[in-house]
Amino acid sequence: MPDIMFKKNDEITLTIEDLSDDGSGIGKSDGFIFFVKNTLPGDAIRAKVMKVTKSYGFARLEEIITPSSGRCRALCKVSEKCGGCSLQNFKYEEQLKFKYNKVRNDLIRIGGYPEEEIEKKLKPAVGMDNPYRYRNKAQYPVRIGKDGKPHAGFFAGHTHSVIETDDCLIEPEINASLLNAVISWMNKNHVKAYDEESGKGLVRHVLIRHGFKSGDCQVNLVINGNKIPDEIGLINALKDVMSDGLKSVTLCPNTRKDNVILGDSYREIYGDGYITDILVGITFKISPLSFYQVNPVQTEKLYVLAKEYAGLSGEEEVLDLYCGIGTISLMMASSAAHVTGVEIINRAIKDAKENAKINNIPNADFITGAAEDIIQTMLPGHDDKSGSSKKRRKPDVVVVDPPRKGCASSCIDAILTLAPSRVVYISCNPSTLARDLKIFRDGGYELIEATPVDLFSHSHHVETVVLMSKNFERPGNFVQIGIDAEDYYRIKDSKKE
Ligand code: SAH
């Protein structure tokens, strides 16, 4: 219990120390934790208490008394209102340091690792040379504006009001023209934007995906129905913007009343539904509903590290859980004896198999199903009722790349039973990563090295790749980044001073 009981409208002063999972600043007043939006670590602020619970409260920023030394001017005009880039007014170097610290603190607090161990093993966050225009995928809500006409933009952080913007600095410049083409086609054909309250109106979202290396572009219209008027008019308007690059236009029906963006299926109205892109030298076909990493420049760095961590010599059996369209499996296949990818979305597995074929990769198999279920069928003594004559070898290396909620504990238990010599964990959520690493450690796996890779510059999201090992022998081709994070940040800081 705090010494002082806070109540609504109390004025408080505090210094922001950290950021929460949704990007709000976290600071303490008289030892009591408050979340304050639009603040950054290092800001000394005055705020008004909005709501108090037993163990924490929410406050509204009234004044920044002393700005954080990490503050800078955001290049984007709407960055404070829009939910996407909550860190754009934080110097990029500070963003990387914040992400490093987030992983560090979670591994110590949640994972229970000793501080000295983490400081030795957690490497500096790998940043971008140019942290703008990096996203290959964007999803824009389309809603009715005050003028009664359709508008596209972004949702303001945690609300459903659309912030209009003519350009988003982390997305390709051409997206603004593609959106304009959709809006002009809507105006010309009197197509209504979706209205969440009444559930009426046709166009809900415009999704745009680019293959940065291939130059391909895909536009996917999420609609509250099954068809649109003047399909040809829409295609031509988009082609006028991108004559060569436009490879796919699809419609994705979604008549649900909730805020799930995508429907379950799609229909091509132009092209065959795919775009291609090249990542780590492999060509990938990507369909509109499949997961594909949004920052290809950093994804290559992440995958190269993951492969280094896997320490492959050409002899290994690799199990790639949560494999999506098979990106990591196919990249590892050239240095392994065999790879098995497992993924819950059937469409993504179809893409993965197709991707193995077009790249002539014969030693990768893919299975549709939940990782936690499929892995049970790989345990010793499992009675294979599927009739499959293929006997799978026990994996030497297991790669996991789960969604934000992390791995199911039954999945980790099964990995522990399979006892691969190395586990490479790729995570987009440091707190579930830390929770899961603790289970691996208790199961006999030592943390060898971890590296945050900045896949989501200007947002508070953090990606990390981790190598764990049982009876670790450092493989010959394992290269350390070479400098400890502690030294790295100390050197950078001393250069600034
Ligand atoms: N490794 C891939 C995809 C990672 S994203 C890449 O780098 O591109 C996480 C993936 O896990 C998604 O494709 C999602 O569909 C899948 N997924 C979610 N829950 C799952 C589960 N229980 N079992 C298997 N796959 C799952």
C-alpha cells in the first residue's frame, strides 16, 4: 500500500522510468506506479490522476517539466495521435537502448536470470541504418469522415477514430497514391466506407503489401460483403499508380461485427493472388492472408543470426515450429540434413510447400497443425496412427518463433523430452520469452546468447533471438558479435558526452 492514497484528479509529479507493453510511460509517485501516455523514459512530468486500482494508476500528462535527454522532434506530424510510432520522438539510439533494457529487465525479473549472466550474454540491439520506410505491409482502415466521404488513414492509438494522413514515414511513399486511387474509385462508384456502429458500408480496410526486392505489390480490399461494383475501374485506377509492380488485387470478405481486420478467405480479381519476394537469397510466394515479416532488411539480419545460433554443419535434423510460409525452414535447409516446419494456418503451409518447390529445396517437409499438438506425435513411443511410413529423426536443433503469447507449456515440455542439443527461440514479446526461457532453464538448457533485433523501429515492439543449449559445445561456425552490450552502450554514451 502506498503511503499516500491517490484519487481521481490529484496532481502528481513523477519521472518516467520505463514503457509499458502498449507504449505508455511508467513512473512512480511515492512508490506507487502510474501509466502516462505520450511520455518517454527520462521525462520529468506533471500529470493528473485519472484512475487508481489497488496496485497501479493511470494519469494524464499535463506538462513535461524536464524533457528526457533522449527526446527529439518526430518527423511525422501525427506520430503522437497515431498508435503506430509511439517512440518517434525518442532518438533512435535511445530506442535501441530502451529495447535492450526491456529484454534485459524481463530476463532478470521474469526469467529469474542473474544480472551478471544477462549482462554477459545479452548482446546490443541490432538497429537499422535508416529506420524509415521499412515496412512492406500496411493496413489502412477506411471510415466515413466528418464530410460524409470515405477517408483512409490509421486508428488513433487504442481508439477507432481514423487519423487521416497523406504519408506514413515507415511505409513506402507510393502507398498514399494507391490509397487515393481506392478512395477515388469509391467516390466515383458511390461505394460507402464501413461504419462500425451500424455495421453498414462496404469497404473496411485496404491492405497493401510490397516485395521490396521483387518490386511486386498486392492490394487486398477487406469488404463487408462479397462483391464490389466496377472491379475493372478499381484495377485500372491502381494500375495507373503502379503500372508494372501491381501483381495482385484481391477481395477479402469480412462481415463480422467485431474489430478483427481480416476475413477467412479471399478472391483474386487481378493476378493469381500471390506476390513474390526474395529473402536471404530465397524466393517466396506470399498470399494475402499469410504471415510475412514486415521489415525485410532487419528480418535478414534476424534470420542470419538465427542460422548462426543453430550452428548447422549439414548433418542436423531441424524442427522449425511456428514456421509461417517456411522462411526460416527453407533458409536453414541448405545447411542441414533435413528440416520439418510446423504451422497452424493451412494456407501458409501450402505456401511453404510451394516455396520449397520453386527454390528446388528437397529436404524440407511441412505439417499443418498446432505446434503443441504435432510435437506430441514426434515423441518417443508415440504410436503413429496416420499410416505415414516416414520415420522422423529426433531433432538436433529446434527453432521456435511463436506469436506474442509465446509457446504453450505442453510444447516446451515436449521439446524438453526430445532434448535437442540447441534451441533457437525467436520472440516478438520479451515477457513471454522470459517466462518460457525459465522453463527451458529448469529443464537443463543454458542460455548461450541473446540478441534483440529492431524489427519495428519507432514502435515499442521488440524482437529477440536467443540460443539455448544442453551440454553446449560451441559449433565451429558460431560467431559472436564480439562486444558486450555493457561496453557497447558505455562506448556510445561516452562518445556522446
Ligand atoms: N517463422 C515465421 C512465422 C512467425 S509468426 C516467419 O519468420 O515468417 C508466428 C506464426 O505462428 C504465424 O504464422 C502463426 O500463424 C503461427 N501460429 C500461431 N499459433 C500457432 C500454433 N499454436 N502452432 C503453430 N503455429 C502457430
